[in-house]
Amino acid sequence: MAAEVGRRCVQCDGLLSRYNDADRCAACTRLEAALVPELPRVPSRVWRDPAVQGALAAWDFGLASRLIRQRSSLRQEDLAGLTGLSQAFLSMLESGSRRLTNIDKIIAFLGGLEVPSHLVQVPIPGRPSRAVPLPPRPQSEDQDPALPWTAGRMVATLNDAVGGRSVERRSFLAVSGMALTAYVHHWSTADAEPLERAVDGSSVSAALVLHLQGTIDHLRTMDASAGSGSLAQLGSAHLALLSTTLKHGTYGAAIGRQLAGIAADTAAQTGWFYFDSGQHDLAQQYLLASLRAAHASGDPRLGAAALSYLAIHSYSTGHPRDAVSAAQAAREKTKSLGTTALHAMLLTRQARGHAKLGEEQAAWRALEQAAELCAKGRSEQDPHWLYWINEGEIHGQAGSCHLDLDNPIKAMESLGAAQAALNPADRRTRALFLTRAATAQVRTGDIEAACATAHEAISHAEHLQSARLKDHLTSLTTELRTAGPNAYAHDVIERAATVSRTET
């Protein structure tokens, strides 16, 4: 059969058969296939490996990448070709120097490797959707992070937090893992809406703004010296006033951003008050509302503050990987601001998450960086509310990491240094570090010294209203009981029980 005139192979310019409807001849097609081999695939047996399953369940994509490569005998270049992520990024991901937090990249990673849907908590485009669903979203659609981050939705979210609209406080469901990543992602990337209102309401003056900021500053100082106590209710009432002012006041863009900033500060601090009083789910609702207000304010330092509290919330409630991700996201967003104290604080939160995960080297790297930044002193760009970060705080968090990593001797050394350097007015932090020091002493077998330290902690606790501190004392007395009968320990247990029975 004669070749059809006018149709030639785009590769070799040879004539094509009339029955060949492609643009290349058969010989060129075979040569191209030989020169461009098909990308390798991850064998199905890899997905049955418990270590791989555990890494995916914990959203530890660096560990998952390394394990998948090792189990499949693949190179980083192979994974780069499958996922569309660069080989350099995958190398940093596996070493722990970078995190995979962007939702689109997470989907590309999971989809490119063809991770079975039952092992992941996010639906992958083009795949049968048998995935485990995300944690349920809060009852109000205004809490949905995927919806536009408008000023109106910010106000509605603040109202939700204080119980002013459709959400009952008990109906809020804790957010973790991929759902929390979504909040962080949208806070960092969503477009900001200009915040101003020209209505018939009363004009918001600069003097009123100063007064509103002064109120939350005063509540913050009270918390450090006396514990949360009834401050959660006061913070909630103040946030309700701010929400009303944002909704009904008259103001320009500059005042609007200031009001949103004070609302973000108040929501974060109130979330912390609720956390310290033991109401963890409600605390998280305030902290997520703070992220929205911080975004509207245009001040990423306020969002970093909310994320720092979310990090504490996460590693304290069994989600240390979320703590690491939240702290790293806050550092990434504020890295160009020159805020040395803020970054030192965020690094301590990240270190605690690493320590809870047993990632010793990562924890020490973070703490070393925190100490170096703290030694430089505060910068002019550091926020005024971060007055408490100092050498004592760094030592205390190092001691806590040592305790999490089962090194009580080093924990005692660091916590002792913390006591010498802490701000005297921060009584609750001092008491918390004392309970951890006593726990470390119990673990070294020095029960008499542990009891002496515990009595000192209890003396502070008697003048503080903090459910979190009482939980620490309860954990300490449990350790004392397991150490065996001891007259010194009996006195501590009885005294701690009396403090724990008092109202917070």
C-alpha cells in the first residue's frame, strides 16, 4: 500500500503509512520509548509496612518519603519524578530541615506515589474516595478555613468563640492534623480584605483603641502572676466588646486594622486562659478565631502568637507533630521581620514538639537556635506583649525537653538554671518548672530532694488559679506514689491533694 503523500514523521521526516494516524513513524516511536523509560512505581507491599503506615498516619512526610524510598529501592530523583517535587526539596524534607505543609504539595506527594486512600486523611483527585474523613468541622460555616477570609467572617468567628451566635460551646470539635494545616495554610496565603466601616455608628477614636489594648495587656499581666482563674470570662467579655465595635463602629482602614489586631491579641490570650483552666477544646476555638483576626490586622506577629499557643495546645493534647508544624509555619511567615525574641519563643515550642516525638537532635537544634537569639536581646520589631521571653524561659523549656526525652539529670540542671533566671513576677511558670524539677528528682531516686522542691511548688500553687499547674502536681504525686512508701512523700501528697481540691 502506497504511503499517503504529504504526511511525514515529525521526528525523521520519513513518509507515514496511510494507516498510521500518529505523527511519528513506528521506528521513531520505538526509539523514543527506549530513550524515555517509564517512571518506576512504589510496590504495593510498601503500603503494608507498619512503619510506612505509621509515618503517614502521623503526617510525618519526611519519614514517609525516606521509608518509601528504602522499601522500594528508589532514589530521591525517582520520587521527584513521581511527585513533581524537586529532589532538593525532598532531601531537605527527609533531613527534617523543611516541612511539607502546603495542601497542594501534600496532595501532589500522596497522589504521585499512589498512596492507598485508606492510609491518608485527604481525598486525592482522580482516585476512588475511600479516604478516612477529616476531623469534623465546627458547626458554623464561618469556621471553615477554605472560605474567603473576609472581615465579616472574622467578626462572625469571634462571635462564635464568645458564644454570641450559632455555635454552642460544647459542640466545637477539636481540630488537628490536616484540618489544622488548612487553617495555617489559609492564614498564611489568603488575600486580606480592607477593614473599614463608614456607617452611622459612633466613631472609634484612637483613645478608645489605646484603652482596649490596655485592658488585654492588664489581663495578661494578671495571668502571669496569679493564674487564669476567672480571667477567661473577663477575656471573653472583652472580646465580645471588640467584636461589637468592629461590627457597629465607624472607622477608617488604619483604625480597623488596629481593632482587628487587638481582637487577635484578646482572642489568643483568652484561648490561653481557657487552656490554663483545663478547657482545651474551647481554648482552640478562640485560638483559631485569633488567626482570622490576625490575618485581618495585617500583622503576622499576631498570627504567630496564636500559632505558638496552638503549638502548646497540640503537644499537650497528644498531637506533637501539629506543634512542630504550627511553630515552623509561624517562623516561616515572620522570618523577614527581625523579631529575635518572637523566633526564640517559637523555637522553644517547636523543640517541645520534637521532644514529645522523641526527635532528640531536632529538639536540641531548635533550643540552641532559641538560646542564640535570646542572647541577642529583644529587637525593636518584637511585639510588646512578648516581654517574658528570657534566659530562664529557654532553660526551663530545655529542662522540659530533657524530661520528655527521659534524661532527668540534665533536666534538673536546666530547670535549676531556669529558677535563677526567671522573672520573679511570673509565679505560675516558676511553679510549673518546680514541679518538673521535682519529677526529675523522683526519677533519679532522690525522693527527699524531690519532696523539698515539691513543697516549694505547692507554696506557689496555693496562691495561683491554674488547672494546668494542678494537673502537673497530680502527675508529680503519681510518680511519688510509684516510688514507694516514704514519709516525706506522704506529706507532699496530702498537701498537693488539698491544693487540687480548691476551685480554679
